[in-house]
Amino acid sequence: MSAKRTEREAFEVEEARSIGNRQRRIRLPIAAMERFLLRLNRELGLQQGTAFVRFVTDAEMKRLNQKFRNKKKTTDVLSFPSEARTRPRGLRARARKLRGVYLGDIAISPTVARQNAKQFGRTTAEEIWVLMLHGVLHLLGYDHESDGGEMEELELRLRRRMGLGG
């Protein structure tokens, strides 16, 4: 038997986790990222495993942004809900309704996150945590492009509560 994992075996191991890392440019503390995602789920009233976060290369993020948003540039975070969701009336009610439901996937570019972190005076890890929060809120149905500031206000409140600043 080969000591080398097949691609399928590697995928199954990754699948059992809530986070996958498909980039090598920026070293990430994956265990800390998983702990944060677990803490975020608890804070929102969700169960573990409700979202899968994958760290991708900048080129992959650009491809995803082009394919799904028709924008020919990279971005920091993209969310892919498992199904279309209407704007929630309240976070707690939405979380109770979706408890145990798989919400979807989140793609994060650590390269862009690192650039953002420098701009906002955060560490790369803190910026990624902010992006994870942002992505989960999108999976819950929030949309800062059309909600008149509701998502931004909620996100800022949650950031403060979780010690991520404003």
C-alpha cells in the first residue's frame, strides 16, 4: 500500500473538517481558524459543520468572482449558499430555523485578506476571522448590497462581541 494519499482520500479528510486550504502562499493556523468557526457558530446559535470554508489562491478567487459575479478581478470573500434565502427578519430567529442545516460554502483569498489586514491595522488571522463572519452572514441571507446597512450594523455588533473590533 502506498503511503501517498489518493486525491479522493485527501478530499474525504478535508470533507470531515470545516476548513480546507487550497493555497500555499500564506501560512495559516488552520486549527485556530477551525476553533474560530466553531466559536462563531456557537455565537450565532448554529451547529458545527453548517458551513465549509476553503482558502483559495488569488487566481482561483479571480476565476470564481468572474464566473459567479461577472467581475474580472479578485476579491477577499465569496459565499455560496446551499439554497436561496430571503433576507432574515432577525438573526436569532433565522439561526433557530436553520439550526442543523448545511448553509453553504465560503471561499477566502488569504492574499487579499493579508492586504486588507495591513490597511485596517489587523493581523491576517483577524482579517480572515472578519471575512468568515461576513461570509456566514451572507449564507444566512444577509446582503449588504441591498439591505440599507442592516448587515453592516449586525456585523459590527458581532465583531465587537467576538473581540474583533469595530
